[in-house]
Amino acid sequence: MYKVYVGIDDTDSKSGMCTTYVTTLIINELKHFGFNIEGYPRLIRLNPFVKFKTRGNGATSFRLNLKSKDEYEEVKSFILKRIKELSQLQDDETNPAVVFYDGEINENLSSFSIEVIKNIVTIKDAHELANKISAEFFKFKKGRGIIGALAAIGCPRNDNTYELLAYRTPENYGKKRQIDDDSVFRMDMKMYPQTFDNIDGKYIAIEPHTPCPILYGIRGESPEAVLGAHKMVKTYEPVERFVVFETNQHTDMHLIKIDHIADMDKYKCYIVEGVVKRSPYIIEGGHIIFIIEDDSGQIPCAAYEPTKEFRDTVKELTSGDLLRVYGGIGEKGTLNIEKIEIIKLTRISKTLNPLCECGKRMKSAGSGKGFKCIKCGRKLKEDSKEVIDIKRKIKEGFYEVPPSARRHLSKPLVRIQM
Ligand code: ATP
């Protein structure tokens, strides 16, 4: 047997197509010709802050078990022909690449993948790695996809989830998706949390809102769970085909744990602790901002409008609360929150004039002169003010954004607590 990993990326554009679909078509065709694909194809999400991304910064890979090395040339030219036909090459932003690799997933490859998920790398970095590990690559136009294609082959498997993608027939592309919402609610009732992020409040969350070929995607803990859930979903338009991908989605693999706020950079995602310095305030558009600090520095954190009810929690934070924040830093240098853990809520209190023995609240007797009861005339000293704790409306613990605002890589609390 001769094994070859195939990695594919950057085939689509904002107006159409999808690398998962291109991969699915190629896999189905290879299977039809009798080739053996081992296990599930992989859908690997990369750094969400990469400016070249079309949508979710995903790349794909799969493993082919060939009978002999001779079959390799045949398969390779077929895959390249199909990538050329299916990619949106007319779009300036589409720069596909395919990587073929017949070696082992070694440390060089897996640490490159982690870099691509957590950091920004260059096409040159990818070339160097491909040459070092003797991977064969084919670039179309700028061939930027070489970065994602290598990362999708080498991504370590510490934690996995699965996504079943159901595709539309081409005549329905761009039209409103015809999914029976009730069937999705029933599916969720049965399958959650083995499948998750199926619904978001009153709405279903399995359908994308782009003109891509995907009708819906069901995310879950195992292939069995997503396949079982798929059987329960009814649609009023045909499903052309479906596929199960093994993914690194919802694993928090993109997050870098750091000890100092000052060590954070733009375009990366972190887990960081800090104390709320400035209480939350609302800015135009309904976004909520607050600042956290530690000994090294401070950073503004944002719960943007799409995070909906998550903002109700965030706006109850106050200066002095100790938090662990999970999120990424975008162009403006603000930490875009994915979830927070409130480690310690600060005590907030208010002071009142003392209560007189006769039951009446006393009045100030003048600056520095203590208090006087206007009913019975009793007097008390200046330091006899009453301090009352104000009950906080939020509790310590984890809070997360709703499914519709969740990043592909972000681990939902249900996966943390399972
Ligand atoms: P879709 O999710 O629909 O497949 P996409 O959002 O994945 O689209 P691509 O069209 O694949 O977007 O474009 C992303 C490009 O950015 C690819 O060429 C990929 O190789 C490159 N890329 C991905 N991660 C990084 C990174 N960390 N540093 C630099 N380039 C990256």
C-alpha cells in the first residue's frame, strides 16, 4: 500500500463555491473510480484573523491508500484537473493550492499547523516546510492555499469534533434555504449535547447565510451523532450529497494562554486574566466595551452587537471584577470576547445615613458634624454611616456568546463541562 495525504485550500470566493464542496466532489469521484480514502476527510479551521480568508478560514485534507506508487501520478493529475475546473480562479482573491505528502505527520508539520492556527505565516514559510519534508505542491495563481493545505494535513488530533455538511443542488444556490425548523428543534431535543449549536434561541443555527453550496451543517461529538441528527432533519429542497468531516472546530485550539496582558498582539487569540478597570459602556451600534488590566498593561474588551444576550451579562461587570477572558484581537486592538470566566466578583456597596433608634433615617447635621434625627433629636457621630452590600445580578462562573456569534474554533461551554 502507498499512502498519500492530500491537502486543499483557497478554492472558493465570497460569491460562491466552498473548499469543503470541492473536496467532497473529488473524494466522491475518487471513490467512484475505486480508490480507497481512509477515515473521514478533515476540515481544519485556521487563524480566524487572517485577512485573506473568504469566510471561516477552513482548509481540507484526506488520506488516500493507493495500491502502488504507480497509481499516484494518475490520481494526482485527476485531482489537479478537478481543482482547476472547480476553483473560482476568475476571482482575484482565490489562490488555490494542493499539497501531496506521502510521509509521516512529523513534528515539523504538526508545529507548522499549530502556527497557522494560532499565528500568521507567509507563503515562503509554507514553501520551506514543503521542501523540507519533501511534500509535492501545486499552486494556482499566487497559490496562497499552500499554507492552509499543509496545515490541514498536519493538524494534531488532541481533540476532535465532527461536522456533517449537506449540500444543495446547484439550481438552489443563492435562494432561501428550505429547512423544516421544527424538525431541527426536535433533532436538538434528542441529540443535544452530542450535537450542539443546532439552535439559537428561537432560530435554527445549522444553516449558513451565504450563497455557498452548503444547505446545513450539523456539529457534534461523533460521526454517529451527526449522522443520526442528519436523518432527523427535514428539508423542502433536495440534498444533493452529504459528507462527514473530522474537524478541529470547537476545540479552542486557536487560543494562546498568556500571563501578561502586555504580551498580546493583534490577529491572535488568547486566554488572559485581568481585573476590570473601567466598567462597561455602550458604543454606537450596541457594542459593549470594558477595559481589563494587570500589572503589565491593559486592553479594551468588546462584546459586539451580534453577541446579543451575552451583552446583558457583560454590562453587569464592574470595576474590580477578576476575569479570565477568551478571545482574539482584531485590527483595532480590541479583544473580541468569545467567552469569559468571572473568577471573582468584587463587592459593591453603598453608604446610607444611619438609622435612628426611633426608626427614622437620620439627616446630616452639616459638614463634619455627624447626623441628627429630625423626629426625636438624637445625634450620632460622622463615622456612623451604614454600609449596605448591593446584590450583584451576575454570578461567578463561565459565560459564552450565543451559537450564531460563535467562532468555528471556539469551544462551547457544553463541551468544557461535559
Ligand atoms: P472557506 O471557509 O469558505 O473555505 P476560507 O475562509 O477558508 O474560505 P480561503 O479562501 O481558504 O478562505 O482563504 C484563506 C487563505 O489564507 C488561504 O490561502 C490560506 O492558505 C491562508 N491562510 C490561512 N491561515 C493563514 C495564516 N495563519 N497565516 C497566513 N495565511 C493563512
